[in-house]
Amino acid sequence: MPAKDELARRRYENLVDRLESMMRAALKPQYKGYYEQLILSGDDLSEMGELKDVRRAAREAGHRLGWKPMTRLVGGRLFVLDEREAPDEVDQLATDDAAAAIDRARQEARRARD
């Protein structure tokens, strides 16, 4: 039985490493590590294994990056979010970016209607 436990442990560690790599790739340098997230599709999840294991591995990967990770399953997708409170300057930058994105979306919707 120990060989099976060792294999399971290695699979889990590989999953944590893979998720950490995906999280690092999604980092936005301008936010200095705050407001990060990873969204895994249903296909990603089915490829990675049991949902409980993926959630646990995602939380561990987030901790490695200094996140306060939280996972939520919504519509078959797993959201891994960093719940830390951001410093004021990062919060303001993220707010400005969100407002600009909303403005762009509205302008595109107007152009599509016209």
C-alpha cells in the first residue's frame, strides 16, 4: 500500500506545481500580486482529477504565492481567487482599469447597435 500512497502524493504535488505555474502565468505585474485569480473550465477540472483534490491543490498553490486563496465552483468552472486586501494604490489602479473596461464594453455595444 505505501507505493500507492507515494504515487498519490506525487500526483498531488505535481497538481499543486501545475496550478502554481498557471497562477504565476496569470499574474498582472501592475497589481503587484493582488487581485489575482485563476479560472478552470470544466474540461480543465475533468483532466485534473477529483474536484476536492483540485480545490485543495489550488489553495496550496495560492498559499505558495502569498495569496489568501478561496475557491468557488460556479457553472462547472472553478474560480480560485486571492482574497487579500490590496493596498490603496493597487486598489485605485484596479478600480480605474475596471471602469475603463466597462467604458470600452459600452462603446463597443453602441457601435454594434449603430
